[in-house]
Amino acid sequence: MDTTNAATHYSIPAERSERRSSLFRRGHVWLGVILAAALALRLIYALTLDPAAAYQVGNADSGWYLEVGRQLVLGQSPAPLPTSPLYPLLLGFWQIVLPPDAAVIAVRLLQTLLSVASCYLAYRLGTIVWNERAGISASGVLALSPVFIIEAAQITTETLYIFLLLAGLLAYVKVVSSPSLFAGRDGEGFTWLLLLSAAMLFALATLTRAVVLLFPLGLAIHLLMVYGWRRGWKRALMLLVVYALVVSVWTAHNWIKWRRVVIGAEGFAAFAFLGTSEQGWQGFEETDAALAEEIPEIAIEDYNAETQGQAFAQGASQRISSDPLGWLRLRFSNVAESYLQPHGTTYFPGESLKALVENWWRNDRTLGGLALVTSGDAFWPKLLMYGLHFGGLILGAIGMVLALWQKRWREALPLIGFVLYTTLLHLALLALPRYIFPTEPIWWIFAAGLVTYSLGRNHRGYKPT
């Protein structure tokens, strides 16, 4: 036997294994740096904000959430909660154990950790769908993106919702990415445990933002596609049953206390009504005034939440039936505008970047006028937000097509499905950039995969098991 050739033959796999191990270690160093930077940036921003400002009248969303949360935890809610309960419960808990300002600081610190954890979850999802380089790239974008840094300090549901959503998707995709990996008795047990975790995480996401209510039905269909009917129906049934049981805890609470059937949250009729108006959301008083004008026989009464919901549904039905084609045009236009306007630019002062550019294009079109645009308030952070937003959408859309073309449908379809689900849902309900924002991590997971593939570095690398 030629011992030289034999040594060479056995050294090649060893070299490949060593190279992969080196890439694995290097990738984890980069991931550690990214997560440390994400933590530092979010802490710096969050701790510079005045906690008392969250309670001020001008901060309508945060002030409302804080007050509703406090009442909910103390059992003092005067009526059924019009939103999902998990985030108000979180706020209420901190308010009863800490002074007001300290409670806001505690929430911001917790959301900072959840936001950093979301960067890690994006890394894991990117690694499973694509490879480790793609996962690190997606995590890096989320870590450094201004909108995710700013959002972690806001008293709104987005940070908690995105964390629960990505965690649920990771647990689910972990199973379906390699069904054969969990063959055998021990593997089957692990499959059920992951599906149980996914169901509970999606249920908690629903109790944070009720818009995800019907998404698990799509996952059940996906399970049948992955496993086939004979093996898939039990998994799909378990996912739906556990999900429904967790969500039904809030339903039971509302029935016992208010004799109201609430699945996830109330307010769908209100958002359908708002989605029939070109003005969209203008505030609580303006919305009630519009409702009272159109449905006086219900609205002028001293109505409760149930009759108000009926009025919203009736108002939406009347508007749609009077001009169905106009409603369709309005809904497509509203969703398109929500995608074209990045979330988070309104957190900066001054006139909007879009308005400045539109004014320059219509009335000036000179280099001097363009220079004035670049000197506007927070121009460069806003420009970065626009660049990351549209970069994610364009590259992510191509990346989705590439993932399906490469037959990564097991891993990719749940993520693509959530983007499509969110988009289609808001074709019926009011759309705002804030409501589209939770899909942004998914766009960047696919954008990162496209970039690594285009650079010719689409190696599998470390693939978690």
C-alpha cells in the first residue's frame, strides 16, 4: 500500500474539519463582539432618556400602556382591555414593585436584554436557513441598526413581540429544517418538546400582539408538507391545541370577569373601520367622533365596549359596501405606504426626510438645495434608517426567491409565510410602518443569505443540531 497516498487521503478530511472548527470559533468571536456592541449601544441610549417622560401626556402610547398595565395588575380595570394583556401586565408588575421612574428604567433594561437576545435569535435562524456567515451578518445589522436601538427603549410592544416571534420561529424551524435528525425515540421526544415550546411562544406573542392569531394555522399546514399526513397530523394538532390552550387563558379571564368572549384581543373591528378611511389613525377622540357621526343610533348612547365593537364593525361594513373598489385601492395604497416609510424616523426631531426630499424635487432640484436637505435635523441617522430599510426589503425579497430556488423551503417557508401573513392581514386592517416593522428581522435574514451567496462564500459551515 502507498502510505504517502493514504496519509494524504486521510489528511484532507482532517484539514476540512480543522478549517470548519476554526471558522466556527472565529464566528463565535464575531458574534460575541456583535452582541456586546448591541448591549452597549442600547444601554447608552436607554439610560440617557428621561424615565418620567414616558408618563407625560404627549407620549400617548407609553402613557396609556403604563396606566392600563397598572390598573390591570391591581384589578382596577374599569372595562375589558382593548388590547392583548402580556405587555400591560409586564408594565403593571414593575409599577407595583418599584417607584414610577424606576419602573420605566427596569422595563427599558429588560427590553434591552430582549433586543440583544433577538439579535442572537436572528443569528441562529440565519445559520439554520443559510449558514453561519449569514447568521452573523443578520445579527450584526440588527445590533447596529438605529431603529432597533431606539425601539428597545420605547414603552411599546414591539421589542417583546419581536423577541417572542423570533424565539417561536427558531423552535419551530429547528424541528422542520432536518426532520430525519430527530428520528428514533429520543429524537421524537425532542421534536415534541420543541413544538411545545414553539406553540407556547407563539401564544405569548399573540397575547402581546393579537395580529399573529391565525399564523399557527399556516404552520400546521407546513408541518403536513414536511412530515406528510400520516406523521404530520399529530404534530400539527399538538401545535394548535397547546397554542389555543395558552391563548384561552385570557379568553377565560374575560368571560369570568366581563362575560365577554375575547380571543387574543378586542379591537379588530376598530382597525377594520380605520382601514376604510384615508385619514387612518388620528387619535382616540377623532376616531370616536367619526364613529358617532356615521353610526349615531349606537354611538350616541353611553355604549360599552361590546356595542362600540358592533358600531365599528357596522361602520366598516357600510363604508366597504358603498365603494368596494375604492376600499381595495385604499388598502393596497395603505400597505404600500407602510412598507415605503421606515419605522422609527419619527423618533427624531424636525421635518421628515421624505418631505424634505419631495420639496427639493418639486421646487428646487439644485445642488445648493440638496445641501440644505443634508443639513436638516438628524439627516444622517434618518438616511441610514432609509438605507437599511430599503436594503433589507430589496435584498430580502431576492433572498427569499433564492432560498426557495435552492430548495430550502422547509426552513424558509415559515419565515416567508410570516411576512406574507402580516402583509395580507393588513390588507384588511389598518396598516402603519410600526405594524410592518416586526417583519424587518426576517427580511434581513434573507438579505444576509443573498449577500453571502453572492460573494461566493455560501458554505454550510456550522449548522446547529
